[in-house]
Amino acid sequence: MAFYIVLEREIEGLDMEIDGKALSRANDSLEELARNLGVRPLLEFFSLSPESSRDFMEGEGIDANEFELPPLQQFSAEEGLRTIRALMGYDGDGREQVLKDLQQCEVVLTAAQQNSIGWHLEIDI
């Protein structure tokens, strides 16, 4: 699994490449750290469009028509940056790669902030 950022719209020239696997592996520790620091945990920024949710559910053999699927949520870059920057103090397993992922997230969210663009987190399974 890997976590990655999806922006409301593309920013020309911005490298969106985030490995995200280390964030996924360290999620439990990062969630605890976020709560201790009083910021939103990463997974609270997760959202999917109803279409993506429907596609996923149908791929798993679930009839998506039986559910009212929530709308896609977008978050402010400022909120995300607060969390990402607070998590830079992470010192657990895989620290080096987690920090690299966080730094990549910070670059993307800083660009989003400068361009007033919302975002959400998705998970690649």
C-alpha cells in the first residue's frame, strides 16, 4: 500500500511523485504522533469520488447501488501542511524513508497552498 496526494487540479511543472509506501507502513505510529501533537492524522484526509468508490466496490464483488456513497472531500493545503510539518519529528521504524515521503508531501502541498488548490489523500493498494 502507498499513500499519495491528489490535487483538485494540476499544477504545471509540479513533480507529484510521492513513494508513499513508508507513510502507509508507519501509519499507526504517525497517527499516534499526530494525535499527541494535536494535528489531524493523515488518514483523516482520505477521500474518494463516488465513481472511484463504486468502481472499487464493484471490483470487490459488492453491489455499490446498495449504498449511498459520500461525495469527494477536498481539504485545504494549510491543514495538510500543519500535519505534514508536525510529523517531521517522526523517529520510529523506517525514519529516513518516512521523512523523505513527508518532504515530498510538503513540496506538493506548498505548491497547492501557493495556488489555492484543494487536495485529498488516496491509497494505492
